[in-house]
Amino acid sequence: MTRTFDVVVVGGGPGGIAAAAVAAEAGLRVCLVDDNRSPGGQIWREFDRDGTKDNPHWREFARWTERLRRTRCEIWMGSQVVDQPAANVLRLERDGEVLDVGFGKLIVATGARERFLPFPGWTLPGVTGAGGLQALMKAGLEVRGKRVVVAGTGPLLLAIAAGLKGAGATIVAIYEQAPLRKLAGFGFSLASYPAKIAEGFGYARKLRGVPYRTGCWVKSAEGSTQLNRVNVTDGAKEWAHDCEWLACGFHLVPNLEVPLLLGCEVVDGYVAVDAFQQTSVPAVACVGELTGIGGLEKALVEGQIAGWIAAGREEKVRAFSTRMKKLQSFARRLDEAFALRDELRNLCTPETIVCRCEDVAYSAAKACGSWREAKLHTRCGMGPCQGRICGPETEFLFGWRDTGVRPPILPAKLGTVAGVLDPDQSDASVLEQVPT
């Protein structure tokens, strides 16, 4: 099946929802594409369930999903982009079916994922990403009574720990690798962001009594078939905690696969955009974490800007100018405050697995001189995740840069790769509704 729209938005998180809603409200034919089962992205995941109205982001979720619901925007959930078979056309796969969608304007809002760093024991069952454990919990994992160590870096550690504690988990401790002096400087810079200060105090109240230490990181995890102990260090001393779960994430990295497939310019790890969110590729805009890790408000503002520009309403964007500069400044300060320390490069032993998909050990990867050489000699980055996990790892550990993407950018059926379309496929089979 092939369909064409004025605007296609890839990514159903806050930025994508805002872009789609604004463009559709302006009268354009809009299609929102996302590979999850419902809109919302990671930050609004499962917000349609009961019991989420006490979340500080609930009102924004309700407001924006309601705006989108009132439009005629078509929403294709469970659909993942795998290729660009022609100019202004994306190839999607949904439940094994091939869909081609054409666009006049494209807005990419694919968000970010956690960065993982290897250390001895990080592949043990019970060791997860911080956001990964949060997602599992939202999907129904029972954490009540489980002892959890939360570690890594970034402000999301507090939000995730608060959510786990609220679900009944025992948070043993929270360990932030960034030093206190950097966090203090970042904290002072938040004076002009009262909403973020209020959110931080909210998490602090929920986490009252939970030890929070800066300048500390996980050195190793122990267990025979399941995690049972986590060893932590501050670079001078070491200590251990018995626990059932380790939620460990090292900030976020943008999901650049779609922008790279389209040929968008990337500078310092983010897609380069102008004041209107337009990329180096004509008719393609990027919003949210793709342009800098800045959180919910930045994604919503950038999504609105891209939506208005797609509708040819440049005058609507002027109202966002000052606010946008402020949010971009916040994103830069966030990256600086939570920059990874050099000690994290020295955690691996020779046997530590670096590429989990292909079981590539640290010693084998280190013997290679580049990302390409590692792929050729060890298959590092050639497994099902296609380097989404080991790519950011090896960039930090060895300074390697990914050499680009090739279609399909996600695992797909041979028929999808070959472009075999089903002529009997009906439009109704790919439509979903925004949660009410």
C-alpha cells in the first residue's frame, strides 16, 4: 500500500505529537508514524493507564493527546521506518506488512535512547538500563519489595528512582558519576527555570531517606546466574550492596538512524538545524532530542515550530524565539554537567563483553583501529541492534565514529527490503486511535 500526505511525522513522543497536532490543526493532511503501541514516547509511556495523574507531566500529556485526537491526523502505530526507496518516500513495516508513505514535508522526532557502558557483570540478568527498568515496570513488571541500586548519570536517575520507589521497590542507593562541583554549577544555572526546580524538589520529597552520592560509579556486578551484588567506587574507596536489580544508564544519545538515512548533517552528535528546525535536507525537519538532549519542554516547543513551518506559518514561530534560545542553553548545560568521566573507560577486563549481540569481548574490540575494522573482524555492531548499544559504547571507549547507516535500518523481512507491497492491504489495517 502506498499513501501520500502533506506532512509525515516519524516519532510519537511529545515533539512528534506537538508537530503533528499543529500541522493538522492548520488543515494539512498529516500522518504520525511510531513503532510503539500507543503515542507518548518513553516519557509518556503508558500514560493512558490509571494511576498516572500524579505524574508532573500528566497535564501536558492529556492536553497534547487531546489536541491531536481532535484533528484528522492519521496515526499509524506499530510501524517502523526501514528504508527510503525514493525521494520523499519512506518504507515502513508493520506486523510484517510493507507500507510506503509519501510526504511533502517530513518531521523526524525519533527521540533518544539510553547510553550503556560495559563493566564486569553488566550482562547478568538483573542488570538493566535505568530507563529500561522503568519501561519494564510500566509494562507490568512487579518491583514491589525488590532491592534496586540506581546508578549512572543524568537527571533521569532521580525520576526513575522515584517511580520505582512509588511502585514499592526499595531503592538501596542512587549513584551519580558526575562530581558535586559540576552538579552544583548546574543547579545554580536552574535559577531561571522554576518549573524544573519544582520538579526536582518533587523527586527529592519522594526519595526522602534514599542515599544519593555524587562522584561514584559502579565498578562491577556479581552473581552466578542472576545479579546479587553491586560493587561501587568513588575512585578511592570501594563498597558493595546486595540487591536484585541494578538500573544503570549513562544519560541519553539521540536516535539518529532516520536522519542519517535521509542524509541530514550531524554536528557533535546531534542533527544540525536552523531556527525553524529545518535540516540540511530540503523538506526535512528534526525536533526534540535529535537536536540536543533537553527534555519535554524543548521537544514540545521544537515540535510546534516544525509544525507551523510545515504549514507555511512562519509568523507563528516568532513567539517561540526567546524561549527556544533559553531551552537550547539548558540542553548545552545539561551535556556539560553530566559529561562522562575518564575513569569509566577503564572498567572493562579483557573478557568483558562489549557487543552483546555478537559476544565481542573488550580485548577483541580494542585490537581494532576503527568501527569499520571492528565490524569486519569481530562483527561488532552487526547484530540485531545494529550498533545501537555498542556504537555509543565504543565511541566513548575508543573514540570510534559510526560510518553511517544502510537500509534496512531495523531488522525487516526480505519482502520489505525487496519492496514487495500487498495490493489487497486496506487503509483501515494501519490506523490506530489516540488514547482517550
